Amino acid sequence: PVHRAVIYLQLYGCHDDAWNVFAGLDRVLREHLLPALPAATLVAAVKKAVKNPEARNGAARWILAADKAAAARKRLPRRLFLNLVRFGLTSPHPANQRRALYGLVQREKRRAIPLLRRAFLGRIQPRKLPADRHSAPPGMVAFSAPDAPCDDCSLRALAAHYLWQVGDRSTRGALRKLVTTAPAPDRK
């Protein structure tokens, strides 16, 4: 069962597009196969998935971006969960970065503050997208991310929003400066 679950994660992460871009096979995985996995099997599969790029991408995509994965998100050991969050935060796709921050805040609340501060201070650098991967393959369908307060703001601005939301007041001065000097999308 664990080997099969790793294969599901590999298939779910076989493309390095934004996690809100779906192909036909994704639907079967997202709606039937991945949600049916017992929590213990999924946790064991995610532990193995971090060693394989496609499976790791699929695990991060499932755990951080799928509504049906909320229960699994809570059951992952914290260290493994944070590994997936860091992977998501370094994604070349802003939508994936937003989903990773959202998943982090939903699960960790105030314990998310150190990683949120790193994002706010610009200390998280996205991976480079290969030159041949700057557009989604034909036939892909994109859905917007309903969970982020903005679709076009920077990772830094979103981290600032979540820092404020979880009650971190130590960055108050930097937040005020961001509001006055940031481009329009970040001021929302």
C-alpha cells in the first residue's frame, strides 16, 4: 500500500506547474485515490516521497493545496510537514508559494512565525523554472486559489498579512513601511 501511495504522489507531482493547474488524470487522484489512503499509509508515503522530486512535489501539492487533505495535513509529523512547506515556499510559482503559506498558517498558527518572518524579510528564494517550462502544457485547466487574501501580491506581503493575523507584533514597524512603500498589489 505504501509503494502504491508513493506512485500516486509521483503522478500527482509529475509536472512542475502551479498546483492549481490540473490535467485529466489529476482528477482521479485528487477526488478518489489520494483521499482514500489511510492516514498512516499517506504519512509513510510522504516520508519516502521527499527523496523523489516528482513524489515530493505531489506530496506538497496534495498536503498543502488540496481541500480534501486537511485531515492528512494535521496528521503529518511537524518536521515532515515543514519540509513540504519549505519546498512549496521555494516553488517558482507564486500560486504554490501562497498555498504553502496558507497551509503553514492553518496548521501551525503562532508556531508559523519564524518561517513567516523569513518570508517577510525576503530570505526565501524560489527555485528557477527550467526555460522549457514557462507555460503549462496544452489541455491543462487552472483554478484560482480561494484561500489567499490576494492573487497578485508578493510572498513578502502575504507573509506580512499572516504575521499580523497570527498576532506577531514585532514586525509592526516593517509592516507600516511596507504599506507605504510597496507596489499597489502589496498594499491590499
